[in-house]
Amino acid sequence: MEKYQHLKIEKKWQKIWAEKELFKTPDKIEGKENFYHLVMFPYPSGNLHIGHWYNFGGADVFARFKRLKGYNVLSPIGFDAFGLPAENAAIRHHIHPKTWTYRNIKKMKKQLQSIGAIYDWSREIITCDPSYYKWTQWMFLEFFKSGLAYKKKAPANWCPKCKSILANEQAENGLCWRCGTQVEQKEVEQWFLKITDFAENLLNDLEKLDWPEKTKLMQKNWIGKSEGAIIKFPISNFQFSIEVFTTRPDTLFGATYLVLAPEHPIIEDLKSQILNFKQVKEYIEKSKNKTERERISEVKDKTGIELKGIKAINPVNNREIPIFLADYVLIHYGTGAIMAVPCHDQRDFDFAKKYNLSMIEVIKPKKEVSEKNKLVFSNGKFKKAYEEEGILINSERFNGLESKRAKEKIVEFLEKKGMAKKTVYYKIRDWLVSRQRYWGAPIPLVFCPNCQKLIEEAKLKISDLKQASSSNFKIKNLEFSLGEIINPGWIAVPQENLPVCLPKINDYLPEEGKSPLIKSAKFVKTTCPKCQGLAQRETDTMDTFICSSWYYLRYADSRNEKEFASKEKIKNWLPVNIYIGGAEHAVLHLLYSRFFTKFLKKANYLDFNEPFLILKHQGTILGTDGQKMSKSRGNVIDPDEQVKKYGADCVRMYLCFMGPYDQGGPWDPKGIVGIYRFIQKIWKLFIDSPKIKIQNPNLEILMDKTIKKVTEDIENFRFNTAISSLMILINEIQKNKIENKESSKEANKENSNEIWKKLLLLLAPFAPHLAEELWQRYIIKNPNFLPENSVHNQSWPQYNEKLIEEKEIILILQVNGKVRDKIKTKIDISEQKAKEMALSSKKIKKWIANKEIKKIIFVPRKLINIVV
Ligand code: ANZ
Ligand code: ZN
């Protein structure tokens, strides 16, 4: 018998499919609906790992299924190719980032091709290619021109020894990755995109999305809408007041002190009144070296310092309360100041306890609450805060109100005195998009001192700008965009001069807080496109997340040189029907992409406002030890090795069989062997004798049932149970297979052929190479391959719903040919089960008692005869 040679078969079909361009996707096919199926494109690290395989393999099962279901499926692929590792390799191994990246792409392309997926390689994109980043730059300029890009100082990781800005991953544990020096926070001018303008939209539209609930919740929390009020606390004997943001105005009577963030600007104004200013200054300096995360992490030991000499006045009862600085309050959220209510906020409670500050209980639980959540008072002390809502006490005329109502009433009362205002805050911050690095798309702006002067002298007010009908503003015959007005001196590179290409440099280390691009004088020195004066190029590059925020649009028209994609082609394909990739991107890439889409919709380039209608996450494949795969643990499974050993079809199928797609699980070397045997069983079944006599009508029912099950399972990404039902089917077919010579009747041949055909079609999404090989050999039987004859260009098998309805029948029970009993059973009861039932019938037992059973004859759907 011919052996199953996976390597030979898989290479052969990959080659033929590529040559015949089987998976090249036309923009339209008469009579077919388009379906845009997308996986998150990989970073060219140089090695496709098993996680990629799981993502791409499973996704391809779905793509192939959709194709067989009659859709014109677009399944493109490319590389997210800018980013730090290329630069690190350049610094360490003296190889140009571009060389490194393209070398990796070449290797990974081979690995990707070994999956046997239906990628349309003619649409491949590589984000570090100038033909792509030209449009990334164009996108940036669209934001800039609309006034949604601005420059502002922001803290960055700074190594004082290397005099270099570090990425977060280069400053792990607060130490510089190169020299181990303690990293400081340094204020550097950075570009931001105003994602906050879209916060409400990003939040509300989550509802429309068929995404995992967990991912939607993460985005919701990240956006962090908070409804509350700003309340003014005057400072005694001083013209200043402090504004705090609170979501709990109902607790105002319990506010026993205020806390300001150490960076709060009012401290400068109050300087002359603060008696302990020297110590205060010291505290401020100390807090500068902590990152935001350290500050808010739930350490019990909160630090702070009182501003001696000044007091604030609680506007609701005119009580004087002390003011503190503490770094658990952040400057960038709300107003950078809070009213502290120790009885009802645990952070305030911890702080008050440490500094021995007074506490007033103002909220009583509505019903009995569990001991755990109660505000326990014993030995004259509170033990912990009660943070839920409830009924007001110790709040004068608001006593007895419920929290919800009290919030309204108290804000209303203060609003009349001009002391409060309802307010909504979002946690989400504007997106810091500039990087002081080499391997990224250059930000396409130049700085022109001449134009800066012009704009500053014109003293346009932002409010005038927003009302202006045209998007451009004329100053002395020069036209400026909104972005140019709000960022005086920064001028957009005209579209016809894009892309601004990365220059070649030899030294990739950032210098004095600036991008290494500053080392290329040729790059930096330029003329202003507006006034032709001397100008300097921006040397920062863009965050790579910008490249990936719009790539799904480019696939629709990836070779277009005039637009990022034509309107017509976008209409053909977008939005993406299904997007498949890792959950780790929940609040980064997946949020940024939504932001880009919403912006482009607003700017009239798109007519939809969500990029990905359905989202699926694959789970994580763990090592055989159940741990995360890592080199140090030595539990990494190399997909290339597995493919060599068992074949791509087997690896695909094994990964699909491991469990529900979104769960993954530990790699089991025995499990993949099991699948390998299963594949060989199929192979043998065909090679031995591809004909079955349909002597068992239950096989037809089972086939229909299996089609139904596999269809529904693939639709719901339950690949594992789809494969299980294929296994059952194959076993049953094997049992019913009889020798070639016996199945000579034409009718039976027809039937048999149908069974084989359907079986191969069901197999095709999982094991595309094997299915094609067997399809060509036994169904098509033409040595010349024609694309229309490919198993992947057929239609998904149909099933007969009526046939598989679980109808009941009356099964006749005979002993020696005489009817002795009748039982009700399912129509497709198995022989084994029918025998068991017959033998346990009381009436039958009587007739066979003490007799030797010679044989049992089973006629499906009709009778069972026991011969004694
Ligand atoms: C008084 C109060 C009483 C508060 C109470 C809570 C419970 P979310 O929901 O996250 O928006 N807060 C406001 N600005 C802050 C800042 N810059 N840094 C740290 N904390 C800040 O939280 C809003 C609450 O977080 C606000 O309501 C404020 O504390 C605190 F029983 O005000 B609350
Ligand atoms: Zn100029």
C-alpha cells in the first residue's frame, strides 16, 4: 500500500495552488458575496511560533469554510515591520534594521506558507516599506490638519548616563537596559493624537460589536467614563479656591481634608502662605521619581505632607479642613485634587489613619451588609471604609436621603452658589505617538521659525479657528491648516513630497533626548514648504501602533499609489467581517484601530465607523508542562519541527482538536500522534478501496448529522468538537466499507461517491492538502489540475434536515423469527444498543431463558431477531 507522505503532498499542493493563483482574490465575483476575513498581522521577529500557528491555522479553517460556503473570501497577510527589536539588533549586531527586518520577513514568509492558508499574497503589505508608510504619514497629517495632533511636554524614561530616552521595555524595573543606571522621568516635547475627542463614541459604539465581552469591558474600563461633580473649596483668608473632582458628592459632609497632587500648580500660588514650604518642596522632588503606576498601586503605606498655615473651607457647612499633598492623587486625572472622605474611601481611610486625621461617617448601608463590607466601629475607632452607596447621616438637612438622590440635591444646592458643577471625566488620555527612535515612520513635519513668528503675531484665538468655515487660515498670503495654527512653527510636508524617507545613519542611539535621526544633517536641514525659509525636519518617528491602526484598509487596495485605498475598493471589502487575533491587544491596537476608523469616517474617507464587526481571540498554547512556553523553561514547541514530523495538516488539526479555540491549552505530544494516526486512517480508507456499499442506511443519516454538526461547530469556532464528529463518521464509514468487487451495482457506486465527496469537503478546511490530494485522485481522476476542480473551489455539502430529525420508530423484537415484543427507539439506534435493549426486555428474557444464543440479526430501523 502507498504510504502517506505528508511532506511530499503538502509541498506539491502549496506549489500548485501558488502557481495557479488559486487564492488570489478578485475584488468582485458575480453572484458571490464578499467576506473579509483577517488575522492580526505578525511582527517579523524572524520566527513563527506556535502561538502564530494556532492563530493563523484556526483562522484559516474558518476562512476556507466560508469560501466553500460560497463567499468570495479575502484573507490577506503582511508584516508589522517597524519597531524596537530591529533597532536593538542593529545596535548589538551592527546590522541595518532594514536588512534585519527583511531577512526575517523572508524566513517568516516561508514559515507562513507552510501553514497552507488561503492568503492572497498579491496584497501583502510591509509597514516599513516606503510605499506603505507614505500613507501612514498621510494619516498623521490628516489628524494634524484637523487639529487633532498637538505637541506637549510629557514625562519619558531617561537614562542620565546614556543621555538617552528609553522605551518602557528598555527601562524595566527602573534600570537602563544598557548600563543599569537608575532611570529618571524627564519632561520631553512629544506629539499626541486626540483620542479623547472620541471617548464617548468609542464607549457607546462598543454595544454594536460582536466581540468577546471581556475585551469590550476592558475597553470600557480603559475609557473610564466617570460621572460626578467639580466642587469648589475656598481657602480661608485667601482669594484662591481649590477645585476637586468627586463621584460621590453625597459624602461631602464626611470630607475631613483635601489632597492635592504634588504637581498641582496652585502650590506655587500659595507658596507665601505655606509655613513648611521647604519640606513641601522636598516631598514634591521625591515624588518625581515615582512612575504613575507606583503611585496608584495599592500600597497601604501612603505618603503625604500637610500644607501648614492654610486651610480649606467645606462649602456645604463652612467647616475648616486641612490640606495635604500626597502622591496617591494624580495630576492628570480630574482636577488633580480630591476631597478626602476617610469613612467611605479606603485610600483616604489608610491615609487618615496614618496621619491621625478625623473621620466622619455619613453613609449608612441601606440593608444589612455582610461583615466584610461594613464600616466597623470598635474601641472608638473605625476599622475600614464602607465604600458602597446608602442612606445619608450626619449630613444636616440631607439626612435620610438615598445616595443617588443626595448627589443630585447636594450638587444642585451648591450649583446655585456657584460652588459646584456636574462633570464627566474620562480616564483615557491622549495618545502619545512620537518616539525618539530610528526604526519608525518619520513624522512628516518641518519646523519653520519664520512661519512660527507669523502665526504667533497673528494672535488667532482657538475659538475663532473652530468657528471658521474653511479649514485653512490666511495670514499674509500664506494658508495654514488648523494644526499649523495650534502648533505654531510646525508645518506639514505637502502630500506630493511624501513619503519622508528614513535616511541611512550609522548610529542608532538617541542623543540628548532626541531621536537618532538628528545625526543626519542632510535629513534635518530643509526648506519650509510654506515660506521657503530655512526649516528643520521633525526627527521623531511614529509609534508602530499607528502603522497597524489602519493596515486593514490598505489590503483592500494595497498597490494604490494615489490614495491609501480607493473608495470603491473600500466599499467592496470593509468593514472587516471577522478579525482574529490575541486578546493582549484589547486596549492598544483594538482601541487605536477603532479610533482611526472613527476619525476617517468623520473626515469623510469612510462610510462606516467600526473596523471589525466580529472579533475572536485564540487561546494560548502552553508547554507540555502546562506552563507558558519560554526558552528559559525549555518547553518551547517549534512548529517547523512538528510540521516536518507530522505535516501541516496534522499540526493544524491537532491545534484545532486541543480544545475550544479561545482557550488553547498545553501541548500534548501524544495528542498530536493521535491526530497523525487519524489522518493515516483516512488515507488508508481511500487508498484501500474508495467505494462503500451503502448497506447501512444509518450511514446516510450519520453523514447528514455530521455535516450539520461540523457546519455549526466551525461557525462557532468549536473546531475541536467538529473534529470529534469527523472521527465518529470515519469510524462508521470504515465499518461499512466492503470490498471493491462487491459494490458493482451502479446505484451503490453513486451513493458511495457522494459519501466520499462529502467526507473530503468536510475535511478540506482542516486538512487542506490531504483533502486536495484525495479529491484529485479519487473524485476528479484527471492528472492535469484545473483550478475549478480543486476541492477548495467546490461547495460545502448540504444536509437534509428532515432525515436527521430524531424520529422514533417501533423496533420489532423477534426470537427465532417470531415477534415477541416491540419497543420504541430512536431511528438511528446502533446495533449494539438495540441488542442491549432486546436482551433486557422482560418478554424476550422469557423466550431465551436457559438457551444458547446462536446469533443476533439486526435490520436497522426495522427489527432485531435473536436466534437460539
Ligand atoms: C470623594 C469620594 C468619596 C470619592 C468617596 C470616592 C469615594 P473614578 O470613579 O475612578 O473616576 N479622585 C478624583 N480625582 C483623583 C485623582 N486625580 N487622583 C486620585 N484620585 C482621584 O474615581 C473618582 C474618585 O476618585 C473621586 O471621588 C475621588 O474620590 C477620586 F466615598 O471623591 B472621590
Ligand atoms: Zn515657513
